[in-house]
Amino acid sequence: MNDEILSRIAHALERLAPSALPPVDLKLYPAYVWHGTHAGPVEAFLPARYDLLSGIDEQKGRLFENTRRHAAGLPAHDVLLWGSRGTGKSASVGAVVGALQEQGSDIALMQCAADHLSTLPELFALLRTVDRPFILFIDDLGFDEANSGADARILRSLLDGGANARPKNVRLYVTSNRRHIVPRHLSEQDDPINKRDVVDDKMALSDRFGMSLGFHVMDQDAYLAIVEGYARHYGLPFDGPDAVQWATQRGSRSGRVAWQYVTELAGREGKTLVTS
């Protein structure tokens, strides 16, 4: 077999089994994404501005203080952020981490998709070796009836001091549309056999979070206050009735809808939006 054939075989094998990615420096970047087998850096971390998140002052204030404590090496909670879609849950997580980084805190965000829960022990083993505080962010977590058992128990074990529990330099921030993450039904209360056990088992995961922050549907005044704050910051004209019509057409009033309207408004005015 000549050298050319051997070279082709070697290249084909390399394509089938590519070389392992070099380890990323976990002390260098402001944010990372966990891909299930390795962490990738987020070089352009552009979270929402903390001071522009309005209508959720209590929630973001409590989240900021908890995150500040963790960044300072003080006791801090794992946090469940639950509630209506588009109300600022995910934006708040990025915003508080970004605000603390601007103040000089060496804290990083590590985002993990909900379908990588089974690989969290490997991630924790990796982060345990790094002298840096991390916020592990799991966005939009929810379990349906088919998978609410095993995956929920994995997360409960990681939060509650099991053999693979999260290290001291990591806190979990999880967002969910449901207050208890797993689905619940009124029929649970009517189950004559161990009905308390059924309810307790479904609530056990949310109980593992030391802090639970609810984000609720906002009224029109709160929505307009958000739009007006954005408009003032970016030098855009504020038109209350037009902003209300925008929300009405979408059937929702939320921070997300307010930002979408401001994006539309900036486009009309021929202005760019710098988010950080």
C-alpha cells in the first residue's frame, strides 16, 4: 500500500473521529456554553443592561444581591425564576452577571441546555477545579409527564448534596414557566392512594432552590414605563398609544414585547441600538 493511499485513509479516519477540542480557559471569558461534552467560550457577552430592566425591581434586586454574595465567596442560594413568558426571567440572569462584571467581580455565566442535564456531573467535575465563581444558567426548564421522573431526580440530587452535587463555586439559576417546574393537575388532590406522596414528589425539585422569584404578567402602566425608559435611553420618540397598539396586536404586555416595539421604533427612526 503506497503512501498516498495511507494518507487518504488517515484523513478519512480523522474526519470520522476528529481530534478532541483543546480545553477552553475557564478563567478568561465572561460567559460560556456547555455543549454536553465540553465548554465553549462566549467572547461577545452582551446581556441586557441591568438599569434598563424595569417593572421587576424587587426580583432583579434580590437576584443581584444573591449573585453579589456568591461572587464575593459568601453563602448564596440556587435560584428558581418562574412565571409568564417574556417577563424578564432570562434577561435578569444575564443582566446581574454583566453588572457585577462591570463592577470588577470575577464571576462567569455558564449556560447549559435543559437536554444536557445528564451531563452536569461532568460539568461540575470540570468547574470544581477552577478558582472562580460560576452561575450555571438553565433556561426554560420544564418536564412533561413522560420525562418528569428521571431527569427531575437527577437535578434534585445535584442540588441536594448527592455524590455529584454542585461544587461550592457554582450556583444554579433556572428559569421555568411553571412554579414547581414539573406539571401538576387538580386530579392529584382526588387520588385516594398516597395523594400526599404524589404532590410532595412533584414539589420536591422546586423546594431545593433556596430562592424562588415570581415574574408575573404586567399591567399597561408597567408596560408603558418599560417602553418609555428604553425610548429615553436610546433617544427615541415615545408614543404611548402606538406602544399600546403594538402590544394589543401581539396579545401580550411584557418586557420582551416592549423591547420588540423599541426595536421597531429604532428601525423607523433609522437609529441603531447598542445593547451594552
